[in-house]
Amino acid sequence: MKRGVPASMLAMAMLMLATAGARAQSPEPKPAFTGQTDAPLPAKASPPLKVERLATGLTGAWSMAFLPEGGILITQSMGLMRILRPDGVLLPPLRGLPEVKQVGAQGLHDVLLDPDFASNRTLYFAYFAPEAGEPGGTWPLEYLYDRVFVAPLAVRRTMKIGIERVARARLSADGGRLENVRTIATGAERRLALGRDNTLLVTGVDRFWRYTSDLDGVEQDFTAEPDVRRNFAGRVLRVNRDGSIPADNPWLSRATVDAQTFAHGLRDPEGAAIHPETGELWTVEHGPQGGDELNIIRAGRDYGWPDVSYGRQYDARRTDGRKNVPVGNGRTSMPGVEEPRYYWVPSIAPSGLAFYTGNLFPEWKGNLFVGAMAGQALVRLVLDGERVVAEERLLTDLKQRIREVRQGPDGALYIFAADTLLRITPR
């Protein structure tokens, strides 16, 4: 198997797939309640914004964490982690990272500092690891389409596809390498969040290759096989910071469900944030063609995928010419399945999520911000409790895919717009 496909080619292939749903116009599904989609503009628009470029050339930029000494720790999906110093100097990649396998949308993703980082230098990161005996690196997208997706399930279960991992490590005193790297969770590798009880919450993508062969949801109802979805649909895992299992995880009494599982039925949750008042985990996830969702994650709950969805299968990937083919059992809602607090049709391809609690933008306090890749915007959601009451799209003039959004210690918003790190403040 040849590796080392140019990053530009891989990025273009993923861009075509990720934006297919945005270009195609699926039928507008009926919401379950008023305000579940298409919220109006806020009564008061955001103030004029100042956009400052901090660093560029960050191919595959995915996540960031703010270091107490003032730098920013940055991850890049191909397996690089580096520090941007306060003076604007971008340091060489850290040494000591484990092997990372980048294939399709898999790679090195989120990074999170331990709450005691200032004293223990501990951090956590999520990534896709090669199987034992296999090297890391960038693998061509065709590897998934030509070898994995088309193979029967029995064959796929024997393949060396890769392992989703969360690792704990120590950043060296000089900031140049990771030390004492140790795996503390497996089965998810998208976003990390620290709960109020100091447990680690990890969002994971639908591992469709382990139970079906179609990334946009087959025409099959899995309601008769709930443990398949509890183990392999996109999940949120919950572990203690040392990797042990919390004693109150919801599925410990069911031997056929992974003990790490906290919630299931997600598709591709690429944004996660803890609500500053309630302490609950909120996520945004990619739907297939349409049906991107905003969810509140609660213990033991089912979020529907791949049985129900507000989206449709990708028109661009069908070989039979059919369009707007339903996912799963064809329903958008089902008893026992949590409703998304909000959804988007067409897809905006959400990635990155942050509650605003700073003082630079008083009018934004309590608002929720979402990065939109296909939507090429920073999406501002105004909330009333658990409901979205207004939506505003910012920075559309940049015409760039927004991958990540974080609030910095200074109250500014920091975003990745394509390969560039931007700082957003009032003008």
C-alpha cells in the first residue's frame, strides 16, 4: 500500500465529500418543535469585528489549547503538535508523539490541558493510531473506498484499519516534547471535554466499518440490535483522568456494552463544550446530506444514528441514480431517541463549539459559537435555556472553512480558518 499522498489531494477529496450534502438540496424535514431549525436573526446584530492573523501555513489545523505561560498548543491532523509562542514564533513540532494514522477524516484531533497543568504539565489528546506493526503517516483516501468499504463485514473485521485512542502525557519543562505517553481510552478520537466531576468525556465518530459499510447510513433498521449501535455508532465515552472507569457509568450492568460508553447514536461529533451554568456536555455533529445536529449529551441516552436522521444519504455517492434516499428506518424522530436541540438542512459541516463567557463582547455572554466548514462561517447561536432562539453567521466575507473556535483567556475568540489561526476582537 502506497502512502504519502500529498496533503492537498487528500484535503480536496475530503472537501468534496464533506460539502456534497451542502450543495445537494434535501427536502426540508419537519421539525419536532418550534425553533428546532431555521432560527431568525438576533434582534441585535454583532458589533463590527477585528480579525487578526496570528499564524498561517497550519495545514490540517484541528484544535488548540491555551498554555498558562501564554502560548497556544496546536494540533494538526497529520500528526503534528506544536506551540505558537506569545511573540508569534511558531515552534517546530513536538517530539515524542505516538504514531498517527491519517486516513480520510481520521488523524490527530483534540488536545485538552489537565486542570492542574500549571503544576503537573499533564495534557490529553485524541488520535487515530495504526494497528500494531503498521507505520503511521498519511494514507490515501482510496484505501478506505477501494479496500475497506467494499469488503464484506467478516473481511473488514480482520483488516488493520486503525485504533481510536485517547492518550495522557506530560509536556516537558522546555515545551519541546511529550513524555510518559499512555493510552487511557480506546474507541473514540474526536473531541475532549472535562466534566465538572473531573471525568474525561470523549466524542467519537460512527465506526460504520465495524458493523456496516456505508458512511451515510444504510437502508437498514438497527433497532432490533441495540448493542450494535451502543458499541459502534458514534459515542461519547466517559473515563477518569487516569483511564479507569467511573463507577456510575450507565452501561456497567450490561456485559455486552463497552464500559466506557456514556451515550450513543451520534454520527460525527466534531464540536464539544461544557455548559458554563449546567455543567452538561453539548455537542455538534455532521449529519450525512443535511441533518447536522446540536445535542445535549446525557448519560445512557440514544441520539438515533443510524436509525433516524434529519438528513438523507449522499446523492453524490449513490450508484443507482436515486436521490434523497432516507437513512435507516427513514424517520426523523422515534420514541426513546433524544431530539437534537437544533439542526441544519442543508449541512453547514459544524466543527468546533464554544460557549462565550468573556467580557470583550458583553452582548455575546451565554451565546454558543459553532465553526462551519461547508458553511464557511462562524455561527452564533443565541440561547434561551436549551432552545436556540436566533442564529447569526459571522466572518462570511473570509470565504474560509472554520474548523475550530475557542475562547481565549483574554476573552477573544480564536478560530482556525483553513490553515490560519485568527484572533477575533471588537473593532
